[in-house]
Amino acid sequence: MKRVRRKISFGPITVMIIIGVAVSILSFILQKIGFQSTVTDPETLETTVITVRNIFSTEGLRYILGNSISNFRALEPLAVIVVSLIAVTILEVSGLFHSVLKGFHGVRPWMITFLTLLVSIASGILGDYSYALLFPFVAIVYKYLNRDPKLGIMTVFIGLTLGSGAGFLYSYQDVVLGTMAETASLDVLSTYQFGHWSMIFMEIAAAIILTVAGTFLIEKHLSKKIKRTEEKEWIHSPKAVKITMVIFILLMLVLIFSIIPGLPLSGGLLASEGNSYMERVFGENSPFREGFLVFFMGITLICGYVYGKISRNIKSSKEYNQAISLTFQNTGFIFAGLFFFSIMFSILEWTNIGDVVSLKLINLAGQSQMSGIFLIGFIMLLEILITIIYPVTTHNWTLASPVLIPLLIRANISPSFGLMIFKAADSIGKCFTPFYVFFIVMLGFLYKYDTQDEDIQLFGTMKKMIPVTLWLSVIWIVLVVGWNLLGLQIGLNTAPTL
């Protein structure tokens, strides 16, 4: 008889433990052989040697055992996820979601995918907050439009991640990265100044192309593989919708007024200082950056309560409080997954493996004698690998810009286009790494909205999305290379070459 082999599968938490152990063993081996590299400070241009540290040392063990809880608490997505889940739960239990989306039931599936991708790419201006906000919201939208919420969650991840290098407005992160590019170019091209709109044409083109191509690919490769869920009925009240919409508009006007500068009593949530408007809105010292979450939750709590009471979906304050308690139903994996992720990532971070390997690859690029599209393609490939190893955008550009910007300038490529190359590669790399925190958050939401008891795996989910992410990655690379060949303006008064 032919023996049937049983397929061995590991859950995401088990895989993270295995990866953490593998990185730990690797740190022991690399430390013993003296694996190291050098890094150049982008401001002082001083060179420092970075070595791999052994996690099995006394210092390493003390760090992991003594900082596991604090590293978990420090994960920024935690607070945003809690706020977002509370908001979504109230809007769902009150029936407001059902009423607002009732008129969209006739919308074609591809249009839902298109709008989801478009909104995801556009909302990237909010930074990392956009993941935790959109995952639960889009899941509920898909649920009420009779599509599987898991498809919506994966569509959001693809749109936000692969679309993070695209967009319709410049973001605060663009300002930070652009400032680094300007600093790195000083010794080679002292006349270069980063403009906030210097990449906008290419970013908009990328956003449109990725949305259209992504819609086709997701409908072809993902939607057919996922089962749909049934819709639950709620009481619909046109009167409640009208009253709630008036309240919502008024609250949104208050929020908008708080970030408008120059008017009497306006701009209360703007930072007092900043070189650009985006810095005043999304900068580290901006009250809006943190206050937005509180205001956002307040709007949803008020609107959900008003609609629920008028429509009788919520009959008492007791039901309202019970609805809030439903917030964390089926969310165990989100928090458990993030806890084990924080340990796995902290091991990678403390050992310096990510930094040393990244610097080796960056220095390899710096020694390249290539030019033109060959240099662009080579740098993109290296940056994708760097992001897979350590997917922290600002950190990676801090390491790469002092080497890559002068290299590209000498090859007649403008620093702004060099930054665009990095952003595209960074977007691609984050889709293929287990070290990206929002990939783990996505898995948590897939577990939350899984009603068919599917075997959701870390690499299995990545593999399921590969037909989409791989083709969109190719499109990104072709777009970058093609833009350079055509010599089109990438932004206001900015060309890909000098």
C-alpha cells in the first residue's frame, strides 16, 4: 500500500518561536566568527563599526528576560488596535454600518476591491495608524456587502504595504526621508534641496497603476479562493441615519477646524513649530498625531450611540456598555501574536544581525561600477533584501542614504529619484517578511474573522498572496526603470536625472 504523507503545518506563533530560536543561534555563530560592518552617520559622516551580539551571552539573556514585557508594551499598534476595535464594534452593534452600506449591495465585486485599494493607498498619509484603523473597518464593510472579511483584510494589507511608496499627497515620512537624502547629498551635490512635491507625479501614477492592476490580480487570484459569509439583519431607520449624519458632519468640521492654521481659535491640534504643514500635523510633537485617535473614537461612540438609540438597535445604556465589551471577541491571536512577535523582533534588533547584514549589502552597492537601469535594478534588489531582513523604513534609509545618494548622484541620478527607488523597494520588501509587525496584525484579524476554521499560517498566508504581491512588485520595478528611461518629471521641477 502506498503510504500517505501527512502534511506538517505550524501555526504563526510556533513559526515565530522557531524564527526567534534560529536568529539566536545565528547570532552565536556570527559573533564567534567576528561578523561586523561599518556605518556612516548621515549628519557627521563619522564611521562606526557594528558587530553582531550573541543573544546567549549573559547580557543578551538579561535583555530578553528583563525587557520582554516592556518591548510588548512599546509596540505602537497595540493602542491603535484597541481604539479601532472599540469604534468598529459600536458602529456594528448599533446597526449604523448596515444602514450606511445598505445601498451598496448592488455594487460589483471588482468595484469594492478597487475602492478598497484606492482608499488604502490614499490613507497611507496617516502612516502606520492606517493599518490598525482600516483592517477592522474594511472587514465589516466586506461582511455587510456579502464578501468574506478576510479578503478585505488582505486587500488592505496589499494596498497599504505595496502602496506605501505611492500616494496622492506627500506625507510626513516623505519629509523625514527627503531631509536625510538632502543631508547625504551635501558633499557631492551641495545645491540639492528636497522639495515636498518633488516626487508627487510618480507617486500619483504609481497609486493609480497599482490600484488598477491590484484590482484585476486580487479578483483573479484571491477572491475565488475565499468563501463568503452570511449577512446578519439589523433594524434600518432613515430618520436615525439623517440625524447621525448631521452629528457626524459637525464633529468632522470641528476636527478639520483643529488642524487649519491661521483662523481665529483654529489649529489647536497642530504642532507649534514645523518646516511644513505635514510636520505640524503628523510630526512627533503634534497633538493631532495622538489626539486624532481619541477624537476618532469619540466620533464613533457618539454616532453609534445616537443611531443605536433612535433605531432601537441599542435599547439601553446597559446594552451600549455590553456592546463595548464585545470589542475583544475573537481577538486573542492579535495580542498573543504581537507578544511573540515583540520577542522575535527584539532578538533580531538586539543582536544587530539586521544592521550588519544590511550594511554589508549597502556597502556592496557602494562598490558597484554599474550605471543607468542596471544600477537602479541592482539597488532595488538589495533594498528589497534589506527590508525583508529588517523592515523599518526610516532606520534603513538612515543606513543607506549616506552611501546610495552619493553613488546615484555620480551616476547622474537625482537624489529625489534615488529616494523613490528606495520607497518602491521598501514597499515590495515588506510583503515578503515575517518581521513586519503589521503582517502579524493582519494575521490576527484573519483569525478574528475566520468562520470556516481555516488553517491560517504565517508563510501559508504569504504564499496565498504571492500571485498578487509578486506581480505588483514586478509592476513597481518596471515603473521605476521605465520612468528613468523615459526621463519623465517625477515631481514639481524634478527629473529622474540631474
